[in-house]
Amino acid sequence: MSYRNIFISLLLLNYIHAQSVFNAYGLGLSKSGNYAATSGAGSIGLVPTFHPGVSLDNPATWPGLKFTYISGSYNSQSVSLDNRNNITYGNGLDKIQFVIPIQDRYAIGVALKLVNNHNSYFKTDSSTFDFQGKNLITNKEFRSGGGLLAGSFGISFPMNEKMGLGFSVDRLFGSSRDEHSLVLNDIHYRMFNIRTYSGTVMNLNFAGNFYNDNDLIVLAFARISMTGKAVSGTLYQFDLFEDRNDNYTYDPDDYPAIVNVDTIEVSDIYAPNSISFGLNAGFRNDLNIFGEFQIWNDEASSANYESIYTDQIGSKTHFGGGLVKFGNIGARAWQDKLTFRLGAFKDSYGLKYSGKTINENGITMGIGFKFAVTGNQLDFSYRTGSRSINGDYKELVKEFNIGLSLGDVWFLRRREKQ
């Protein structure tokens, strides 16, 4: 195994995603939605935000797609501590997805997506003390990076003419690093841990049409997520060393010449389970109003996971709502092809051991543009909000997403030539 390669990949992840103080708890904060259309409405992916009746994050709705789609979403984020000038920036892919609807009744899809963000960095104030006539300046730094990714496979099938189910399996994988450093006269003495991960989560999605007339359509959605195999992995604990060349890795230029590494197999680190509900009311003018609710818990029993903080996120509740005005790809005027999204949400994360709560509130907005006869769509979203923990730290978060979906005709009924 090459520790150096792991260090480099984790270091790159630090620069890809913005750093939050709250990501230092356990595996960090989880992602609510992975596509720009979902983020633009502040949704968790249950209700339709991409196309009337369709969410790219909900397999039960995929048969409503008129074309096969390959989609990608790119994220840019800034995080800043309130009343301070230090702002971190990051960017990277949130999701890559391929979905094939089949005969307006079935669908299959695969995706690669980000599950959470473990990137965090903060430091203490500097202090000066006299040691044998020399002034020494010291402070501490705390840093973490990496996180969980998921490779997902999903299928959908009908229950009857008005209801459908979607089933997906997420194969969780990834790695993370957390570091404690003592800085003495600009020389870093580092001690860190590296963890690798592997596990599975299963998701059952439901979509149903409960009322439909010329003026109003009422759709209901639900999702149950269960741990198939709790995340396990390997923990590598590195002894303290002097990083003389300050490259964040251990190499022959550092001191001492040999650093001991303890290797520990760990199990049941992360076992998420959740239940979610959504309701959508669609009106004649393509205006949709929605609401969503989610309860999420980490049922992992292992206490052998300590990141920078000796605590971790054990639960989460989500409340959100908003509106979506869908565009018409067949419209002549370009402005009638635009989709508008607006939403607001509140997330509350409960910490396992201290009992404290991280509260996050935000508003979102987005716009989508349909083009070409195969339903191509370009989506933009902007989100702004704040996070705080029991009157302590407060962060201001700004996030911009761009998503591109390209459509094609696969396994779809072609119209007969007139």
C-alpha cells in the first residue's frame, strides 16, 4: 500500500471542497441533494424538480422521463466563520448519472455521487513563551479531508397506473484523514489518522398520483433508506513526526527516519437509516408547490471513530418547501422554456455524545433552460444560509451549482411517421 498516494489524493480533496468547522464531527455533514435542479429548490430529491413528475434523485419517478439522460452536476462553495475574514473556497463534481426510461413504465440508472464532506480546517491563536532565552511562538492546527462516495444502481417499475416504486443500492467507499498539528516557530509536528471505508445502503422509493383533474394534480412521495452492510474499514494511526519540508506527508526528509504506524481493522463505523416524505401540488399553469420531511439516524455502534472532535453526528431532521415553475420545451418564445425554482429549508443535526445540535437554515433559487428536441437541460442553482451550534460557532455558506443533462432516444416508443 502506498501511503504517499493516499496522502496526495486526500490533500486534493481538501482543495476540491470548502472547509467547514462542523465537518470535523465524525464523517462530516451529509449531502441532501446531488443535482443542480434539486439544489435550486432546496429539495432532498423526492419531489419533481427536473421535469414535471420527475426528480433525477428519485428512481420511482424515472419512467416519467421522455428521453434517456446523461447528467452531471458541478458545485462551487464558500464557507466563512461569522465576524471573521477567513473564507475557504472549494469546487468539484457532485454527481454523474445515466438514466434509461423503458416504454414509459420502467427505468434503470447508474450514478456516482458525493455522500458527505469531511473537509475542515481551523487553528488556535498563537502564543509566545520564553525558553532558555529564546522566544518561541506556538499554536495548534486541526485539519481533516476526504469523505464518502457512493456508486449507485437503481431500477423502477410500476405498481399500477398511478403508483410506482424505485429501488437503488449505494455502494459506499472512500477514505479520510484527520490531523492534529503542533506548530512551533513555523515548523509543523503532525500526528494523524487515515481511514478507508466500505459499506452498502439500500433505498426504496415510492411515487403516487393521488388526485388528478384539469386544474390540480397531487403527488405523494416516500423513501426508506436502510443500511445493507454497515461501513467498515481500516484505521492507520501515525505517530508524531516533524514535517521539515511542510508537504503534509511523511517522507525521508522528515524526522524521525522511521515513524510507527498502527493498523486497526474497524467495523460498524457508519450505518445510516432514514425515512422521508414529500408532497407536491401541481397546477394548470405548470406551477408546483411542494413540502418535504426527513428523519435520519446513524445506527452505528462502534465508538472507535474519533475525528478532530471526540463526537459525531448521530441524527438529522429536515424540513423544506418551495415552488417550481416548469418550462415548456415546445414553446416558441425562449423565456417560456425556462424553469424557475425557489425554496427554503431547515436542517438540525444531533451530536451523539454531547447532545448538542447543529442548526442549518437556508434559502435556494434556481433556473433551468431546455434546448434541442431531445430535452437537453441546463440548470443553475444558488444557495445561501448559515450554520450554528448552541450559540457557539456560526458559519455563513454560499453555494453555486451548474448541471447539464443531455437526452437521447433509447428503448422509447418512436412516433410513427405521418
